Amino acid sequence: MTVAADLMRSCLVMRNDATVADLLERIEQWPVCAVVDAKDRLIGILTEHDLARLIYESGQFDDETTIAGRLPAFLGMSVAQLRAVPITEIMTAEPDTVGPQTGFDDIMQLIFRNRRVVLPVVADGRLMGVVHRMDAIKKVLG
């Protein structure tokens, strides 16, 4: 039986005091970034989507933008200000996680039903790796 430990890969890991500028120096090599606290406990996940949302919400392309009837969180920020944003402000906090022995069927249900690109694999609060949606797809379709 295939479990999360069979599918997982490593990912970029950054501390919770890092900024977007810190992230940008390293993110290109990784599809996802795990955010950990000072005790190396997983507190969030960051993907390219979160960075795209930051730019979109900044109004860099349309300063008249409202999202769901409200002003975006980062509206009016300059590029320098966006680069200084702490990654904890744009990460997905408390992401869905799986254990190393979580079965393939459960992984696929979480990915599909919750529209997840990545699932952190965690044991005792510590990140072991991540299962990327494409890893699960390739497992089935080769």
C-alpha cells in the first residue's frame, strides 16, 4: 500500500521571521515553502499562488480593485514594501497535513476535495516533507 512517506519530497523551509524578499531568493528551486517556528514546528505553507495574490492585492495593476467588496490587504504598497512583508502574512496558516503512514486514498481525497496543491507530511509537529499533487498524479498515471 502506498503511503505519504513513499510519495513525499523535500521542500524549502524558512523561519517565521523571513520576509518576501528572503523567500524570493530561494523559491525558484522549490514548488512550495514550509514556514516553521523557532522550534521547527510547521506553522504554514507558501506557494506561488500566495505570491501572486500578494501582487494582485497590492493593486500594482489596478489601483481601483476591490475583492469581495473590500479593499485588498496590500493595496497601495510599493514593490519595496511588498518585499518587506513577513511571509507569515501571506502564508496559509495551519494547513491540512498528513502523517507519514497516511494512505494514498486519504491523500487523494484531501487533495481533490480541499483543492490542495501540496500536503505537508508531519510527525510530532515536525515537517518530514511534502506530497505534491503531481506526485500523486504520477503515481497513478505514470
